[in-house]
Amino acid sequence: MKLVFYLCLYLVLSKENQRKKGVEVLIDEIIKSMSLEQKIGQTTQVDFIYLNDAQGNTQYNKIKEWNLGSLLVGGNGCPDDDGNISSTGTCMNANNQLWKKVADQALAQGIPVTVDISEVESTTVIIKPLLGTDAIRGNQHSVGEILFPHNIGLAASNNVENFKNSAKWMRDSVIESGFNFVFSPTVAVSHNPQWGRFYETLGSNSDKVKQYSKAFVKEAQNIDIETEHILGVLTSVKHFLGDGATINGYEEGDSIVDEKFMDLFIQDNIKGYEGAIEALTGNIMVSYDAINGVAMSVHPFVNSILKASQREGGFGFEGFVISDYNSVIKTASFDLPRESQKMPLEKAYADSFNVGVDMQMISENVEDYQTMIEKLINETELDKPKIDSKRLDDAVKRILTIKDKMGLIEYDDNLIKKYNLQQRKKIEIIKNKEQEYQDALQAALQSLVLLKNSGNALPIKKTTIEHIILLGDRYIPIGNEQYQLFSDFDNIGAQNGGWTIRWQGYNGNDYWSGDNKIQSKASSILDALKKRFQDAQIYYPKYSDTTNLVAILEDRNNFRNELIANQDQFSQANTIVIHVLAENPYAEYMGDVNCKYCQSQNQKGCLYNQRDNVYQTESQATRLEIKAGAYEKQLINNILKGYSKVISILISGRPMLIEDSLTFSDAFIAAWLPGTTGGEAIVMSIFGEYGFGGTNKTFNKLPSPWISTLDSIKDYPKYDSATLPKIEDPRFDTGYGLQTDIINYSIQE
């Protein structure tokens, strides 16, 4: 029997090896048949916006004209009814159906390549483009979609199942929208919370980072083990290497590493990529950042760590590597906040290809880029930058190998038979909004961390509560020298943060109203309370004009008088204050805090002052601190003190200095950025419908230290000793999170 078993195994493996070899030979034949222009085109990824003519019409025929290997939706791109992409529209109707129109038109522009079958016969293969979109924790460019908590919240859940669920529902929604390539997951280790991308990190435990990364990639790509076909979406794991480990948390900054301890730095920051490669990710994106002044777009670590064989000490990564958005251009021309050397653009592109970057993500000037790469390929002078033609072929082969696995190369029957190609399984996407909602709600519930619970203030039995007072307003800029007030207890945009609909995200509920709200099942804290209490029991300021400061002050005064008039009805037993603190939505460098380049008079090197985020002030904050407003404090300390319990909620992308609010709060919840189900999750946890810690007491834990002072993260992290950098004297340690019991409400209640 053993002999029969091993014979069958040998035949299966032999057949599989033959199939793999057949695919490899075919791809080699395709590359031999390609023109230089076609090869260069396959290494080019372009923002859809650049296809537009002067009237804003997206010229999809340019895909074939430029032989493009990939396109991407920029952070602010959205389609109109005809499939034209704009970066200035409202995106209010940008649902999956409109995105599908875009994808169908792009995929119809496949690149034809004539391949010889024999000496007398040839056929044509069609190479379709990869279509890339940001999908940080859901199909975020589509309105009406359910969005999970951001990474830092998923890490706080301490539950790998939430990463799997997030990947699954994101994958299915993106496939429904016609796209096939997602710029996620970010697998950065949590270091300095001054970094504007901290909410994209996965915690400070690198072993858990590996686990989360592996689970997400495996679920998102959904690889058929037998054929190695990618039946889901291609993941782009980012940003290699040391993303978030830059000194002081500067976006596009510099990691400072003593060469003697480089191995320590690598081991601390590499685990996410290790897990992703084990899950067979097809793509990895390099970082804007630098290590000791060498920008990652031109860093030899791409070859020596990612692509080198395991025998050579690398990971043997077989997919392709892509740059970040215009990162090589930045490498050539920008020096701050990353303190790297400027260089001629030709040298930057040559170096980038030569260190192992296979595809370049660019926003515009496709013709100039492709002409430059062609020149670098044909360069004959030894003292000038050059890309070897074999290196270009290697890049194209890596790209086409992944495209073959994704079904993006069309073959006729002759080629299928000759090279023993296997048919792809047909995957039917079954939408189940209720299950998706429940999975997102579970993730949001398990992500909340209870930092304070004085006198067991939580859970609160909702049947004893007669009065709920909601506080938490911000009067902030909204662009064009205008201001608007947002109430964060009714702010689904703040719950989602950046990378929501568009790059920098939104305040308010404009994108969660009408059918979009119904479809996404989104809820603010106020929405969740209204499901449980009568309107008369919920007190909050009602503003007649949120853009008029005079009217706002008058409405606040009316609300103050309303509380005073009802003060004799309030008591610790029947009244609670839910006080909400929230960061403005932000993404990337627009969320950086205390960057020294922003504090200089000319702000040279400060990315913050590019004004990409309408909610930000002219000057970047220098303290990672969030305080209650003077109005809220007056109500809590002068009118409501002794008459109610105060439950504070922090909606943020990172740990912050919160001592101000901790002092007057009976309970304090770090809610992170909990997504569209966040309001419901917060209210469930307050009233004991969910118990902090979960049934096994392992959920709802801090994934990284919670700072107590800014001094503890000054010049942090720095790898200059044999021990890992550590935040000293944190306010709360990694793993901290108080527990509460569940209240089992009867049907009558």
C-alpha cells in the first residue's frame, strides 16, 4: 500500500511540476515576443486621473496605447455615471456599480502580444491590467459599504479572526466593484504614536504582527492550493521596511539604526512581511522612508532580504515589488523629513530597478517616464545609470506570473493545450450584509479598551437610566476660511478616520445618510442610543446653524439652561453623561504631530503644510494631547457634578495624553477608529450588552504601550543598543484592559 501511495504522490507532483514548468515556459515565450515598449509598459502603474483629457473624460484607450500593466485609483478619485474619474467630485454616489463601470472599461483594454506556437503558427495573448485601490479595512472608496475598525483597533481585539473577517468582506466587495489589486495590509509595528499612520499599525508584538498579516493575506488572496490561482484579490503588503520605525514617527522620515544592531532592527520590523510571504502574497510595496539616509525605493534590502533565496539568507519572495506613489521621484528630489541624498531622476529610477523594484507607481508624465526607462535600458556608456535588459525581463516575468495566477492573461485553446494550462475555478460572490455587519460589529466590540472604571461604573443597567446627556463638540476649519461645528457623539466620519471614501476622510454623516446609511448599517453613538431610549431621555445641544458661531453660542446657552432646569431630576442612579473626544480624520503626514520641520519659520521639509486636509489648523500640533472643551468642562464640573456618572469615549488613531479627561471621568474607553459599527459597539459596551474582555477575557487589550508624557517618545525609536527600543513609564502597559460583566436583560426589560 505504501508503494501505491508514493507512486500516486509522485505522479501528482510530477504532473504539478510539469504544469508549473509549462506556465513558466509560456511566460518566457510571451516575454520574448514582447516589444521593449510593451515590457516597459507592464512595469508602469498610473493613476486613472492621468488618463483624462482636458474636458475630464477618462481616455481608456491610453491603457493600450501605453501598454500599461496597472492602474490605480488615487486617494481622492471617484467615478461619474459614465465611468470618468475625477479627484474633485463629491464621491457621494461612488458605489460598487459605478466602480464596476470603470473596471470593465479598463479591463477591456488588454495588451495583445503575438506568440509563436510553432515555426508556422502563432496566436495572440491578451494581457489585462491590474486595477489597484486602497482597501485599508474595507472597500473604502465605495459608499454604502461596511467598514471594519482600523488596524490598531483590530490589534486591540487580540483576535486573529477579526483580521480574517475584515479581509474576507473587503475582498468580496472589491471583486464586486471589478477591481483586483488592493493596497493592503499595512504590516507596520506600532512604535511612535506621533506618526500619522499609527492607526495602520498592528501592535508592538512583532510575533502577533506576523500572525495577523499572514491571516489577512491568506483570506484576501484566497489561493487555490492545487493550481496556485489567486481567486480573491492581489494584496500589496506595505511598506517595506521599517514603516513607522522612523525617528520621532516622522512620515517619509528616517530610521536611525546603529549598523551593529541592524539585525535587531530587521527582526523587529520584518515579521509582517515574513507572515505575508508565507501566505504567498503576490506583491510588496516599498516605503517612502529611509534607513540611515538610504531611501527604501533604492535600498539594497529589496534584493538582499526580500528576493534573495532562503539559502542566501533572504525570504525568496517570488512575487513582484512596487514603489509607493511617486516615491522614486521623491527619492530623487526630496531630502526632508527623510534626510537622504538627492540624486538625478535617471539614477533614481535605475537604482530602483536594480535593487529589485519591479513596478513603478506614478501619477503622471507616462510618456516621459517610459522614454527615460527605454533610454536607461539602451544606455551603453559605462559611467551612466543603466538598467540591464535581463533585469527588465525579470521584472516583467514576475508581474506576468502573478497576472497568470489571477486570470489576467487570456489564452486560446491551442496554448492551453500545448502548455497544459488549468482552468480557473469560478468563484461566486455571495453577499450577506447581515453576516458582514455582525462580523464588523464583533471586531468593533472587541477592539474597545476600558482604561478606567472607577467604582465599577460600567456596565450600566440601562433600565435604571432615565437621562442621558451627550457632550463633545468641535468647531473646526472646513476649508476656504470657513468653520463648522461637529458633535462627535453623532459623527460617523470621525469613527472611521482617514482612508474613508477619500484620502483624508470626513467629519460628519454626509456619506452615511439615506440609502447609504441603510446599506452600510452605519451608526453613530446617538443612533445607537435612540434605538434604546426615547428622544425625551437624551439631552444634547441642538444647533440651528453649525457654521454660525453666534448661533452656536446661543444654542449652547439654551442647552445649559435646559440642564439647569432639569437638574433636580438628575441623580447618580438615573443619569449618565457620555462625553466624546475625537481626533479629526487624517491620513499619512497630515496626522503627524510635533515634526521639527513644521516648527521652523520656513517649514522646509514639512509635509503637513501642503493643506491636503481641510480640517487641520495652519500650525501643526506640538503635543499629542486631547482635552475636553471649556464648554463641556463647565457643564460637567459646575452643573452635572454629583448628579451623574461621566463616561468618556476617545475616538482616535493612537494613544494620546488624556490625563485631563481621566480626572473627571468615572469610566474611560479608548475606542480607536471603530468603523461604521462603532456607535453601536460603544453603546453596547456601556450598557453591558457586551462585556469588556469577552467571554474568554482575552479581547479588548492595548496592543502597544499608552504614553504618559511626550518625553517618553522623544527621539524614539532609535536602534542603538542590543535591546529593543522601549517606551519608558507608560501610563498603561501593553496588554492592559479592564474587564466587565455582561448584563443579561430579560425580554420584558
